[in-house]
Amino acid sequence: MSGISEFINSYFLWKEAVAAGAVIGALCGFLGVYVVFRRIIFVSAALTQVSGLGVAISFYIQAVAVGWAASFANPSISSLILTLAAAYLFALKKDSLKITQEGIIGFGFLLASASVLILGDKITRGAHDISDIIFGTAVVVSEKELYYILTVALVMGLLHWKHYKDFIFVSFDPDSANLFNYPVKLTNALLLISIGAVISISTKAIGALPVFGLLTLPALCSLQLTEKLNRVFILSVIIGTVSSVLGYFFSFIFSIPTGASITLIASVIFIISSIINVYRTMH
């Protein structure tokens, strides 16, 4: 009880971070249903690394540039631009290349991961910052950053509310969508770009590892618990939010890395949901 009281009494230290984590958990939980159903988990992994690379590039420019160039480098903007570009490229069909789309995604993942580590080694301030990006060890979110996250969440909410049926149709029955002359390529690109935008703002706030975890584990948990699509979305949002909030709580109580704590909580929920699913199947 003393730990809970201490956490509550220290709300002024974590209120922005927990609020941001809750919003990110809900967003990633919702979008993770598409990620899991469409079997593009590796795409989300690659995009989280690309987003981290965008932040690292901004840090590098700030370290080596002078004057206006250094002040112009903004981690959020560079991360967003690079992630959206990668999402669009991943969505394109590579008919002219003798390589599968999975190969392109794998190349992007490896290139971004290696580049982040190299840039981190070259930046004076970078070792700790790069660790924050990759593993989500940072716990501080500014009020300005929280408003930015809320704005993106509002835009994504409106986009997916307006195009919900289109995204569902194209995602789960692409053959029929092509038959009815749906703009399948455009819709797929729009969906992947929206996922990329959320990954970008989320990686800057809580790190690549927990973002990847929140894009996969809540949806996998929900699929263990229900087969109805609407309930899968709702449960995934709830589990993503709970994982983030509890992750921050246990991080505060036990002084452990926040990103790892969030990912571990989501993993534990997945294990519990799997046990429940096995029990229901056996009975």
C-alpha cells in the first residue's frame, strides 16, 4: 500500500508520461489488430526501428551542426517524415525488383537498426538517448509532447472512424475489394501510413521496444479471448491502455526501465489470456 500511496502522491512527476502512455497504448492496441490480422508484424518492427533512426538522425544533426541548422533539427519531425516515407515504400508493390516485399522490409529493419547504433556511438550525448529510443527507458514526457500525442490520436481516430469499413473490407477480403473496384492500393497505403504516424510519435515518447510490444501483444491477447471483431478491437484497446499504465506504475515502484516494464506487463497478460483460451478449449 505504501508503494501505491507514494505513486499517487508523486502524480506531478508522472502525470504527463502516464497520460501519454495510456493514449499510445490505446492507439497501438487498436492498430495492432490490423497488424496481427494482416500478418505484418515484421512491418511494425521495421517501422519502429526506422522511427528510432529518425530521432537519432535529429540528435546527430544537433551534435554536429551549428547555428540554425542545429535548432532546425527536431526529433519528432525527422522521425515522422522518415517513418511515413518508409510506410509508403513498404506499401508499394515491388514488381520491378527481384525480391519479395518481406525482403525489402527485412532490409529496412536491419539498415535502420544498424544505423541507430552507429549514430548513437558517434553522438556525444547519444549513448543514453539512443538507449531511451530503443528500449524505452525514458519516463519524462513534456506537456507540449502530450498535446502533440493527443492531437495525432484525435486525427487518427477521425480517420479510422471515417474509413473503418474500407480498412476492414480491404484488410480481410482484398479479393472482393478488387472485384468491386475498391482503391485497394490507396487504402492499404493510407492504413500503413496511419500506423507509421502513430509509431513515430509513440517511439519518440516511450521507445521502440514497448511500441512494438503494444502493436502486437494486446491484439494477440484479444484474439485468445474472443472471435468477434468488434470485441477484439475493444479488448485490444483496453489491454494496451492497461499495459501502459501498469508498466509505468511498476517502473516507478521497482525502479525498472519503463519500456521493459510495459512490454513485460503486456506479455504477462498474453500468457494469462492464452491459459484462459486453452482452458475454454478443453472444457
